[in-house]
Amino acid sequence: MKKFYSVRMRASKDGMHISGAEGIYDKNHVSDIVQKYTGRALSHEKGRSDEISLIIEELKKRPLKISTLPLCTLNTRSPESVKKASVKILRSIGITERAVEEAFKSLSLGITMRGAMLMDIEGVRLEPDLLRGVRVTRMGITENADSILSKKLSRLDLNNNTVKEALILASKVNRHPMILGELCISDDPDYTTGYIAGRAFGYIRLPHIKRRGLSYGGRAFFITGGELKGLIEYLQQTPVIISRINNCRGKVNTEEILRKKK
Ligand code: PML
């Protein structure tokens, strides 16, 4: 049987997070990837890392092959319009306005958690460690799917690691039946586009989710029913690899999304 490895990198400078990357690769590609990740950490625009941690782990289970969520960008122009649209879209799949408001509030407090919050549809926090949250790991994309994704994103001028990695993570997370949807605000002070995601409507990018210069952010997963332990095990341990790419569209408005919802 072909052996797969999860390769994960985290880099910091003076104790501050600089960059992170991860993927799933077959044995022959591991050393090239280690070189690529190390190069990325040593020449990052935020500064040269002084500590790089690498984990190279042989996977005991064959990765689950999945598709990306369809991607589009909403025509939002301010944090207020982002919140309004997010409430409308997430409410249409059963997540209460209270939960969405609570998620925006908790993600804007300025305490950036390493992992994601888990929230029920009423906005009650469920993750066992409220400070660390739940970190999603062991995900990747096949070489073929990656080159298709690059082509589709290039047409939209979005072919960069930030979008690709966020789409891969959201596609893994939202594949689980207990996950209804997700809200993400980047903690990068210069990155002001976030997203909401869900199986019913895909990955919706949200320009102007926050004002420039603010370093808060993070992820909230809205969950329903089922056993929390199994969900956390899936998010952290189950290897998932993207092998098919769904459509990637440009600007859309909220009404179009609500009309097209599965
Ligand atoms: C995108 O532009 O689609 C990505 C948005 C979220 C980025 C989260 C991050 O900072 O990694």
C-alpha cells in the first residue's frame, strides 16, 4: 500500500507566530515539501522566523478523498453589511441570529485562540478547552487537484496560499454531518476578507469583514446533535485530502446565494 505522510510546519520569531503550513504527501514528495515549507518560513513577509517546528508523520489510515466546497465572493463593503448578510445566510440553515452575533462578538474580543470555537445553534460554546479551541489538522490536496484549483483561482485573481489553505480547511470541516456552518475572520491585521461556509451554500468569501489594522480573528464552527468526541477526533485526526475541485465564481449577492442554496 502507498504510504502517505502528514507534513506540518509552524514558524515563529521572538515567540510570535509567523507562518504555518500543512499537507498530505506521498513518501517521494516529503523531502521537497520540507524544503518548500522551510523556505517559506525563512523568507516570510512578516519577517525571518527564528524557530521552525516540523512534524512529519506517517498516516496509519488512508486519507478520505473529498471535493472542495464551491467558492464565491459576496459583494460586501463594510463590517456591518458582512454581519447582516452572514446572519441572513446562516439563519437560512437553522443557525440562530443570536449564535451568529455571539460568534462575531467572541471572535472580535482580541484573544486569538489557536483553534476554533464550537458553538451550538443558540450560540452556547461547547469546546472542552475554551482557551485553546479545537485545531483542525491532517488535511491536504492532491497535485492534480491543486493545479486545477490554481487555474480556477487565477481567473479570479485569488491564486494564493491564504485562499487555498482556508478553502481546504473549510472543505474538511464542513464535510462532517455535525457541522452546520462556519465563520472565519483572519487574525492577520492586513487581511480584511473572511468567510462563512456550509454544505448548503459553499465557501462564501466576505470582503471587509473587519477594518484594517485589527489583529483579532479566528474560527467558529456551528454544530448540531451527535457526539462531540467523535467530531473532535474527525477534525484533529482523520486525514482528508482534496481530490476534486468544485466551481469557483466571482462576485455574487446575498439573494443569489439564498436562491441557489441546496
Ligand atoms: C479568503 O480570502 O478566502 C481567505 C479568508 C480567510 C483567511 C484566514 C487566514 O488568515 O488564514
